[in-house]
Amino acid sequence: MSNGYNGKILHVDLTQGTLTVEEPDEKFYRKYMGGSAMGMYYILRDMPKGADPIGPDNVLTLMTGVTTGAAISGQSRINANAKSPISGGIGDSQSGGFFPAELKFAGFDGLVIKGKSAKPVYLWIKDGEFELRAAAHLMGRKTGEAEDILKEELGDKKIEVLQHGPAAEKGVIFSSLVSMANRNNGRTGMGLVMASKNLKAVVVRGRKKPIIADSKGLAALNKTGPKILPDNPDMPGLAAEGTATVVLFQNTIGSLPTNNYNEGQFDYCEDISGTRMVETILKERDTCFACVVRCKRVVEIKEGTYRADPKYGGPEYETLGTFGSYCGIKNMPAIAVANQMCNEYAVDTIAAGATIAFAMECFEKGVITKEQTNGLELKFGDADAMLKALEMMLNGEGEFGKTLGMGSERAAKVWGNGADEYLITVKGAEAPAHMPQAKRSLGLIYAVNPFGADHQSSEHDPYYEEGVADLNLNRLKLIGLGTPQPGYSLTPEKVRFAYLTEVFYSMLDSVELCQFVFGPAWTLYGPAETVEMINAVTGWDVTVEELMTVGERRLNLFRIFNAREGLDRKADKLPKKFFKALSGAGPTAGIALTHEEIESAKDEYYKLAGWTNNGVPTPQTMERLDIAWAM
């Protein structure tokens, strides 16, 4: 065992029923660091070109990082990667909680899963030992129920479980992987991939804490976190209200998507705000292993029409957006129920809520009728209709429920009749609750991101616009950024900001660090502390420059995979709706992106990345990053 990591990857061949251990050398770990960079090594090496995303040839990797399990905030993260059933390109997804650290304690840094089991199984790993066990009795169970059964069966309440849910078994395309019944690897359909392999869950338990190279240095850095938390303008709100703290800010800047992205402000934003949640339904703040921020929401509703069980956590900002303002709904308890249902069935809340909002607009515009909705009056603002549509989606109920479970882009093809005019998808993924009309560089990232529209793949525009706080700007200078730009701009310098922060975020998803704790600008720790922490854990002497190279490597491996599967510049396309003027009131009313600025920004971005004008890494770039083997 090396400093920080075990030096062991478990390979699972479900077709053959074999499990083997690989022990890569230190050079391999330092090159990729973990997460999706390491996962991509195995995916590009072992997955045949053109593999069916829900066929046995798809390779699913679950990877921690070199610092996972260390006693400091923000390190308990795991990355899931495979070919995405949503895009046909790479699928990428992170989650936190306690499962990632527990997998490390159980003796492994990651899993490479291939094939398909003849019968449902789960993988049980304990203190370096491992086996496949029958899982037929877990099928069809909600996530919380399956966890309870496994804890009873294994006689240990401290096990951690990462599982797909009933929705994946029904074929819902944006099914997620869930641990603790409320932490999701969402967005790219990784739950459907696991279900297609007849692997119900990965269950872990371990007592092997990682060796730390400089435990005193790590402890000292850990102590500075709580001390600086109150001085960072963004952190107290995150701690007190979780990600829901940004609802009101997003509304103020005209970036709170309303009525399926038609407006940037929601009249009832206060009703779905973090403040309102704290005042009404918040039971407690939960956390991930060893983290002081405690941003995870836990809600409880015991009385009234809508009831919520704290076992299933509580809605985060994106969920408040997609089931709230996207659908024109101001009822916080109803949104909490929607969040619970998504966690029970293991689906991505962004895709689920946004697909229902899309269906609402299609219904409003006469694209679909009551005949197609099984008699449901699917109108904006109707919480009961939203919850009924969600229930139909999760259970594959009727033609309408099955169509919703395909996601909005495929639903548009089923319905036709101009439905594609109302889509907000990129590479099949519904856009999250940050509007590119207000955050122009985010619009570029939505387009070029290898797995579709994503809000956690780069820093957001307000941190590089005039008036940015000194703390944020001083941190950005460490990665080569020091000239804030005007608001609503997409200048070449703003493109540099998008690209360089994307590279930094890409590194975080390789080392596997939480983007609310370690980041390039607003987080608890900045780039300097990120370097300090990694070196304290591993004993290495990495620099910001070396870490940026790790981030570049991951990004390029993604693009190589996508190019191999037929996705290039043509796939880096934003939906029609983003180029139409927003309605309503507020600062973004009347605002739209233009095709000229996005195409020009893509040209600039590809040059910075060292790619062809078609968005594919050049041989020189691959050589520089030591990944020429991947093409």
C-alpha cells in the first residue's frame, strides 16, 4: 500500500463470474490520479468501438482517487464512467457520501466491471476479500429498502451500498447509481448501465485507513478550513442552506430557469429558496466522510398532503429548479416528494424534472394532447400533475410514462409535431438550472462538454466578471487568469476562463475532490491548498501545472472516446431555444445567445485545447499528454 492509495484495482467479469486484482505501479497513479482519468484508461483499452451502451461489451468503471479516505473535507468522492445510453458518447458522473471512503478502506481504489451476469448479483467487498452474491431478492426494491435488507443480511449496519434502483429495471434512460439512498451518480445513465449487467449493487465494508505521508501537514491544513470558512463570502450560505442558498441569487441575475427555460426569473422564488426550506421542512444538515461543510440537506414532512422521509435526504438547488421553477411550481413540500421519489427509484433529478417541464410546454403548445398523456392535464404550476407524471415515468406506466422515461430528446422524436423547438438538451442531456443567456461562457461549456450540458465542469461567469472578490481573483491567478471581463460577454479571454477552469475541474474529477471544497475560485480551499493537500497525503511534489496536465489528460481521453464513437464538433451543438429571446421580466428578458458568438468561441476553445477545428485532439496534443496509445 502506497501513501494515500491501496495500489489495487478489482476487475469484475460478470459473464465469466471471475474477479481478479491488478496492482498498478506508482507511475500509473501519478499519471492519472484516479477518478475518470483512470477509468478512461480501462474503458479505451478494453471496450470495443461501437459497443452497445446497454450490452455486455460496455465497461463500467468506479474509481476513487489518490486522496480518498484522508481525514480532510472534500475527498470522499467516486466517479462512474461508461459509454452513456443517453449520448452514445462517454458517460461521466460523480457522487459523495461515505461509500467512496469505505471502498478505499475495504482495500481497493477502483473497480472495472465488464460483461453481464446470467442472474442478478451484488458484489460484496470486505477488508480486501470479495465475492459475487445472488441479488434476485433485491430486484424491484426501492433504494432504502434494498439497503435495509443488505444490512440485515450481512449483519452490519455500517456497510455502504452503491446500487441501481427500480427505474433502471424499467429501462428509464437517466437512471442513476445511489448510495445512502440519497447520494447520486446521476446525469449520464450509469444506473441503466449497471442494471444492464445484472449487477444490482456494490456493497463495501473496510477498516484499512490510508497511510498519510505527512499527517501533521494534513492536520494543519484541515484546521485552517473551519477557520477560513466564515471569511469566504460563499461558504457560510452553502453550509447553512446547502446549494439551495443560490436560488435567490440565480433569480436576481436572471438565471433561474422558469417554465421550461422560457424566462430567467420566477415570481415565487422565495417559496422554493434555501431560506424557506430551513424555516419549514429542514430536519438536519448531513455531510460526507470527514467534511466540515455539511451542505447536504435532510428534510422531513410528517403532516399534510405531501410527506417526506428523511432517509431520502432533501432537494438540492438543481432539484428545486427542475421540479420547481422549470415546472412553474412553488410548493416546496411537493418538490421534496419529487426528490424523494427520484432517490427511491434512483433517477437523476435534473433529467426527470426537466423532461416533465418539457412535456408541460409541449402540452401547453398543443404538441401533445390529453390522449397522449393518459388523460393528464399537464400544466405549468400544477404540483399534483407533476408528481403524477413523475410516478408514470418511474414506473414506465403506459405509453406516456415509457416515453417520459426516454428523456426529452427521444420523447421529442416520438411526439414530433415541432416538439424539438422546446428542447433544452445537449448530447441528450437536459440543461441544469444555470442559464447560458446570463452566463455566456457556461453556454460554451454546455456545447463542448463531452457528456452534455453540465454545470459542474467549469467555473461560472460571475467569478470572472467585473466586481469579483479579491479572494476569488487571487486564486484564479494561480491558473493563469487575472483579467475579469464584462458581464454577458464571451470574449477570447472569457473563453480562456472557461477552458482553464474546465481543466482544473477536470483534474478535481480525477483526483476525486469535491468541487464545493476544492476549486479554482470560490470554494473552501483554492489551487494552492489543493496542491498542499495532495502532497501531504501522497508524499509527492506535484505543482499546479502538473495537476492541470492531469485535468487536460482526462478531457482529451473523453474527446478521443467520443471521436471514436462518432461524436465531434457536430455534436457540440446547443438547442434552438437558447438562441431565442427570453420572455418575462428581469435582467435577461429579451436576451439570447447568437450562433456567431458560440461558433467563434468554439473555434477559440478548440485552439486552446490543442484540437482540430472539428474538436478532435491532434496527434501533437496526445503525444504531449502521453496518451497517443488511446487513439
